[in-house]
Amino acid sequence: MQDGIYDTAVISPKWLRCNGQQLRKLAQAGLVWLEKHAQHVNALNVFPVPDGDTGTNMLLTMRSAVGRIQDSQEKHVGKVAEELAHGALMGARGNSGVILSQILRGLAKGFKDKAVIDVFDLANAFHEAAETAYGGVMRPVEGTILTVIREGADEAADAVEKSRDLRFVLERILERCQQALERTPDMLPILKQAGVIDSGGQGLVYIFEGMLRYVHGDLREDMNQQQSTGIATAPAQTLAVPEGGTLENPYDVQFILAGQNLKIDEVRHHIDAMGDSTVVVGDDSTIKVHVHVQDPGLPLSYGVSLGVVTDVVVENMQLQMEDIVGQLPAIEEVATVEPGEIAVVAVASGTGLAQIFRSLGATAVVNGGQANNPSTEEIFEAIQRVPTEKVIVLPNNKNILLASEAARDLCLKEVVVVPTRTIPEGISAMLYLNPNGDLEETAAAMEMAATFVTTGEITRATRSVTLDDVVVSEGEMIGLVNGRLCTAGPDLGNVLTQLLEKMEMADRELVSVYYGREVTPEEAGAVVDQIENYYPDVEVELLAGGQPHYYYILGAE
Amino acid sequence: MSIKIVTDSACDVPPAIAAELDITVVPVYINVGEQSYLEGIELAREEFYRNLAIYDPYPTTAAPATGAFAEVYERLTAAGATRILSIHLASSLSATYNAARLGAEVAESAPVTLFDTEQITLGAGLLVLTAAEAAAAGCSIDEILAMLKERVARTRVFGMLDTLESLRRSGRVSWAQFGLGTLLQIKPVMMIWKGEVEVVARVRTSKRSMQQMLQMLEAYSPFERLAVIHVDAAVSAKQLRERAEHLFPAGSDLLTTEITPAIGTHLGLGAVGFACISAGD
């Protein structure tokens, strides 16, 4: 294969120069390795809430970056880096994704106008990457991905004094990044408390590790396979809506089968008979299976009969589809806004919540929220689409803040991000929207209004942890007040009671209860009854939010 | 030289003051079902508000008939008025001004001058009082008109609504325009100024809407005239008056008035607010 030429160059004993094609391969290798470990990164979540999506966010960002150069023949390293940076910028989601995109942007800055790079260019680019990463956040915090990239850059500067070999420098960078990652819990107390290392830093280390593995001759096959099966395993976003809205084969099943003398054609034939969308690839010892079936037990049992089954992923596409269909189109436009007026672009997931934002005058609602952070590009496009030059963005989630700010920076429009952290804060802010007002003044009033409300959230713990003296077991109900974990337990009633107390409900006049998609109106009604029983002076308002993951979101004033 | 002041009942000049200052009040109509009542004469405010929640279909309001104005103008002329100053609700918000204008055309011989207050309820009423007092003090019609014109821009009405239901049922408000939505409990604070109704604050609780309204009111102080207005909400009105006591001009009586059903039907029970004229330079 043509790529072989470059492969040889990369793994030659002395690697002095890196060109565009080599950089492309490195980026692909970083992506492949991150892909393999994204779930692990997700699991490194401090809070046991279902927003453990750092891995997913970084992966989607990296995919968007590599997607720009996947089939590129460009040899100019500066141009390839530029494409990577652009792809990452547009696909960036979540705070960690945005920081990753900043790192790629910094690297591109360092590689600018270079046809090939040497170790000095690399060190310089790492320096730029660290600088750009720090510049991407308002208040840089140590013990995060920022520390990891900064120490990596320091190491690069040091390593070029000792060798001109790019491989040597990369090895040193990776080693130092790993060490910095190990120390993150010492720098950030919350990590120590939760007993984890920083997830964003880990994601970055996986990317560098993948690159180095490639340099050492690994990952070749994964990279080829990624290209061939990448689409088949794409999320349900690509599903067409079937007649009647019901999928014939609702379960998406994926697993890896390891065994001896596996007959791939036979396996493919068997699996294909069970359902549709079959992808069976591999060799006689390892086979990757992907199929849509009615009964996920069938392919799994079949796999177990042949060997060892690992990496099992089963997803209910019917539910995913209903999710997506229920929320289509992702960006909905409504309230008319005239040129010169202020438009609001709000991020919310759940049809009910989207409707509420629209009813209060939001011009566009970008679908997204917990565990489903919209990309910079989606927010950017929503801002671009509203027919006015003045736009206020409400992220309504602390993990969507940076993507919103990145979208703002891409725009030529006058954009202000009002940093709302929760849905009730966003709704509270909406009430102070004055479409004809001064942009800065209106944004300031909206930011102030967000502080009027106290947010309570009830969801299910995704893992066991002890945090802020709250002991949580996986699967239990947990309650958060203004994003902080405050109570946990197996029983909704008790968790609610505790949560209401922490929200100082006795001093409140009104509480709005937005119930999620997994909750029936009857169940929600019972919650309202409970609140009214305990706090007869508080007015309770019940609204169908339709949000995923969070059974209840409460806003109290 | 005798200048007579005419107004309509939706300007909310209290009857006792109207009698004292010799102001002629032309009643507007309130339609309840198929019945039409002359406001303040055939239908008492208290009774109307007590039943507002159960009226079905929802009551509507109508401007006085052209003939009613013509009759008043002719009667006053016959009684010796040399000039008639007819002061009314905002022409942008009500048909009353136009009915008065047509009435003046019918009453050819009557020397009528019309004035558009660009206000509603006591916002218009305070201008009527200004005119009546000036007329009693012997000012000329031109002087009075100049006084009124100059005060229109300084006159405001604030109101906080307790419920959006009435506004919704009365069908007078475009929801998209006000961004009030229909899903959440919202307590808007409204301001009427120069013939336009504007939502100046949208809040979730009465406590905060009262705070907001007082804060906004304060921004327009000191006042030449200030009054509390309410829709069947004497208790809230008293509370509001106490909290705004320092804003009332020295020596003025603390005027509190129940809002005419012609406007109260739209605002809904429990609405409270202020009518004010800021002090001039």
C-alpha cells in the first residue's frame, strides 16, 4: 500500500522529520486508541451522575478532527494540522472537547507554514498548544488536562536538548504526561475525594499513547478496520424512521469474539440470518460482530458457543429513535425575531423543556444537555441561523459553557454567553430577555436573574462513590442542589424529602417541577402531592420536561 | 368664561372627586353575556369583580355611544359652557376617544376640544384632575392644553398581574409579542406609557414582582401625582401603598382607586399597580 512508504519512515531508527501524511497517521492512531478507551474515560467521572461523557465528548471531537483529513493526500504538515484543528473546532463538544480542540489549534499554530517539522518545531508547537489550551478557559484549574498538556510541553522543550529524534521526544512527552496525570488527584481535591484521576487528562494521554503505539508499529490493523466499519457503528442519528415508527430489529448488538480457528464466513452467515445491518470482520482468532436483531440474546449465545465474548454493547435503538424523532429537528426555530433585536439560542433536551424555552421567546433551541453535549458547530449554526446580529446563548449546563463560548468566538455576530448552569437557571434568565434592549445590559440582567432560582435534580447514580460525605451506591437515586451532590438513597420519596430540605423549601414561594421522559404524569403527580403535603404554603407547578436521565428537575424561587 | 371638563368612566376619576371638581363622566359599556351595562351606573364594580370568575362568556367592554357624548356636549353647552375639554383613554388602546370625536362632530354647536391622554385608568385620570384643577383656578383652554401635553410624557401606569388568565380570555394581548408563554406561571409587570403597553418585567413570584415594580417606580420619582390602583385587591393595594409611602408627594392624599371593569377585565383579579406623573424639571 502507498501508506507503507510513510510507515517505513515513521518506524525507521532515526525519525528526524515528520510530514503531513505522517501527521495524518498519528492523528488517526490517536483517535483509534481513544476510541478503544473512551468508556474508561467516561468512567472517570467525579460525580456519579449520567454526565460521565468526557470520553465520548473527546472522541466525537477527535473524530471530527480526523474526519477532515481521513482521505487527504496532503503532504504539507502545516496544512494537515490546520485541517485537524478546524475539524476539532467545529466538532468540539463538552469542556474537555473544547480544550482538546484548543490543543490542536495550538499545534496547528506551531506547525503553520511548515512543509515538514523537526523536534524543535514539535517543542514549539507543544508550547503553543499549552498556551492556547490555557487561553481557552476563563479560570484555568490545575490538576486537569491543562496540567497534562503544560507538563508535556515543558518536557518537549527539555527533550529537544538531548535528541533530534522525534520518536524520543514523543516518548518523553507521553511519559511526562502520564506522570502529570497520576498527580492530578494531588492537585485537585475533588478528584482525590472521588478516587479518580482527571478524565480529560486521561483522554489526552490516550491520544498521545495511540500516536506512540503507531510509531512503534502498532495499531495498523485497527486503523484500517476503523475506516471500514466506522459507519456501521455510527450512532442512531443516521436511522431512517420506519413506517409506523417501530423498528423490526430494535436491538443493536456489538461484541468481539475471540477463539481458535474461527470460520468468519460461517459466523457472518449465521449472524446475518438473525437480523439485519450485519457487519462481521476479523480473522480466525478475533471477530468483531455488529448486528441489529429482535432478541439480543441470540447473537450473544451464538458467540459464546464459539469462544470468548468481550466488549459487548447492546443498545435499544427503538428508544434512541423515539428520542431523536421526538426531538427533531435538532435546531427548531420559532419566535420571530427582527433584525436588530436580540435573539436567544438556548440548549435544552426534551420536547417539553424546548417548548418552554420557545414559549418564553427563545428563537432557537439546540437539542442537547446532560450526556448529550451539542458541538460547537451545532451552537454556531444556530447562532448563524437566527436572522439578527445580536444573540444571547444559554448553555444551561456547565459542560456546554465552553462549546458555547467557542461558538461565540467563531461568529462575526455580537454574541454574549450567559453562563446558566441548569435548566431552571436558563428559564429564570429567559424571563429577563428584552429583545429590544441593549445586548450587554440584557445579558447582565439575565445573568442576575439566573441567581434567583435554586435548582434541584434527581437522577440515578451511575457508580458508587463517597463525595462531600454523601455515600452513594450505584443505581441509587441521588439528589443534587445547584449541581452539588447532597443526598442519595434507594427510595425516591426519601431522596426527595432530603432534597427539598436542602433547597430550603420552607422559605420558597414557588417550585416548578419538570419531570423527565422516564416518569409518568401519575408518578410526577405523586411527587407534587408530597411537596404540597410537606410545604402547604409553597405553590407547586408541574411541567412535562421530557428530559432524559433526570427524573425530576426542580426550580425553586 | 366657563371651561367644562368631560371624561369617560375608564379614566377612573373617583366619583366624589368628579363631583367636587365638576367633571362630567361618560360611562363605558360592560357586556356580560347578552346584557350591556353602563359602567358605574347600572353595574357596581364590586359586584362585577365578585362574579368575574364565573362569567361565561367572558365579559367584553365597549366605548360609550357617539350619541352619549353628543348629548353631554350639547347639555353642557346649553348650560352655558364656553369651552368643553373632553379628555379620554389612549386612542391607540380604546375606541372611546374616537366615539367622543364623532360625538363632537354631531354636537356641531358645542365648542369641544379633545385630548388624548395616551393613558388608561388613573394614568388618564390624573391628567383629568390636573385639567379640572387648572380650569377651576381660571386657566385658559390653551394653558390647560399646554399643561396636559407637557405631562403626557411624564405620565405612567404600572401594573403587576396576578394571573395571565384574564388577559388570555379577553383576547387583547399577543402572546408572542409579550413573550409570556402559556406554560409557566409568570407574573408580568406592565408599564403603559405614551399609548403603548409594555411588559417591563417577567417574574415567577408575587414577592419579586412587587419588588420589581417598586424599583421601577422609584426610578421615575419624585412625583407630582401618585396613586395606587387595583382590581379587587384592596389588601395588596394597601400593602403597596405602605411600601411606596415615601414616594407620595408631600401633602397629597394617598389616593387608592379600584380599576374600572373596562380595564380590570383584561388585567384580571388581584392586579395592583400605580398611576403617576413624575415631577417636571
